[in-house]
Amino acid sequence: MTALRLPDDERGRSAAIGALQAGGVVGLPTDTVYGIAVALSTPNGVERLFAAKSRPPDKAISVLIDGLDQVEVLVRIPRAAAILGQVGWPGGLTLVLPLKPAVAGAFLPLALTAGTETLGVRIPAHPCPRALARALGPLPTTSANLSGEPDALEADSVEAALGGALDVILDGGRTRGNVPSTVVDCASEDGLARILRVGAVAPVALAAALDRARITHAIEIDAGTDPAT
């Protein structure tokens, strides 16, 4: 069965919300690349994302949210994370945050966190995923491509690669580019924020913000691999 393809407008988002509430998988544009998402409450939903991508569930995936209030019951927000969020949100920044003790291993799918006691969180600078998250809560999302293949920048690519595994594809035109989000670990044992992946938000901006707040960190700004510069 081929996915229902709709424009990324109010009607299309309403249909996507309905599909997600019914346990479906949706392809959607973001401010980086196209992604595929499920509702957090869907049984085995995260596993369906991995199956669609033909990827083994060996790595955690992030949730897209509309605001930090949506994850405050799930994670602790260290001061460094709050400062970094002010710099990189909404936008291409993913923060890995520590789960609250009562949450770890209890209320979140193991496939979402890969068995860790952390959760990747991002507030995207795109109205579509934020509208869906506003309606449904934190939205587990991963890139809309087969494992090992290039990221999808257009709905055509999503449909060609994954259409048979999706229920709805929202067509929002071409996304801005294939630079992924910068990922910062804010849950390390030593309490120091450090970059796990350089991406859309420049490390120098993140380091400068923490320096201004007089927060010690482990963000390196001279790696020479920053695609955002």
C-alpha cells in the first residue's frame, strides 16, 4: 500500500495527526531533512520506524517537541542545557538530557533510548513537526531514508524509498539542506556538556554561550569539521 501524500497545510497536518493517533507512521518535513515519526504512545511504534528504514534498533533516536514543557516530566534540564536551548532552539540542535529516575526504563520504549537513561530532544524551526508535537506530545522522529542512503530533502525521495511503509507523507517542498542537527550531550557523568555530532549549529556559538554564563564545558570549537561554518 502506498502512503497517502498530502500538502503540508492545515488539512494535511490534521490527517497526519489522525494517522499518528491511530498508530500510523508519517513522513514529514523538518528544518533540516525529511523525517518519519510515530506517536510516543504507539505500541512498538519506534520499532516500526527502524523497520521502515531497514535499520537495526541499536541506536537511540530523538523526540521533536513544541516546547520544553512537553518533556519536563521525563527529563532533568541541567543549567547548561537551558542555556544551549536559548542559543539553538528552535533550530538544528539536539540535546541529550538525563531521564528522571522514575522515568528511566519505566515509561519510555527501550528502542527509543537504546536502553540508556537519556533522551535526545529537539525543538525544530519548522511549523509542521511542532504542530504535530503540540497535538500529540513528544514525537519520536528519525530521518526518512533507508539505512546507509542519503537523507531525503523532498517528498518524492521519501515516497520512493519508504512510501510502502508509511501511512501519510506531508509534502512541504524541498527542505533547506542535508546538514543534520548538532548533538550535544548534557547528561555525562562529569556534568560537562560536549558535542557528539557537529551539525547545523556552530560549536563556537554554543561554547560562547556557556562561557558567558560561566558554565564549565567540554565543547571543542577547533575540530575543523563544522559543516555550519
